[in-house]
Amino acid sequence: MNEEQKKAMQALKTCKGQIEGIIKMLEDGRYCIDISNQIIASQALLKKANMLILKQHLNHCVKHAFMNDNGDEKVDEIIGVLEKLIQK
């Protein structure tokens, strides 16, 4: 596991803990704004993890693909992911 993957894994584990906390907040009837703020924080961690994974993909998979003459396919994959991110 490389550095980007390790950082992404840590962000996802932290997010998992936050989501478990959010569920508990809902069960306990906590204030809606506090719950919403925790959801926003979890979304930020998911975005961070996604960017780290995409960075790893560009630095390793895409570079390797260009050396093997199938880089255009990998670029199309990245464009597809970026389109999804932009639409949200």
C-alpha cells in the first residue's frame, strides 16, 4: 500500500467513525444542526479520500498505461469520474 492509499484508508476509517457517531446522534435525538455539521465533515473526508485515490491512479496507473500505449483509455476513465464529481 502506497502513501496515498494509506492516507485514503485513514480518512475513510475516520469517516466511518464519524458516520457511526452521526447514527448515534440521530438515535439520541440530538440537535439537527449538529447532526448536519457532522454529515458535512464526513462528506469532506470522503472527498479527501477520493482525491487521494485519484492522485494515486494518475501517478501510477495512468503513467503505466501511457508506457504501454493504452493511456487514452485511462484518460477516458478519469474524465468519466470527473464528470460525476462535477455533476454533484
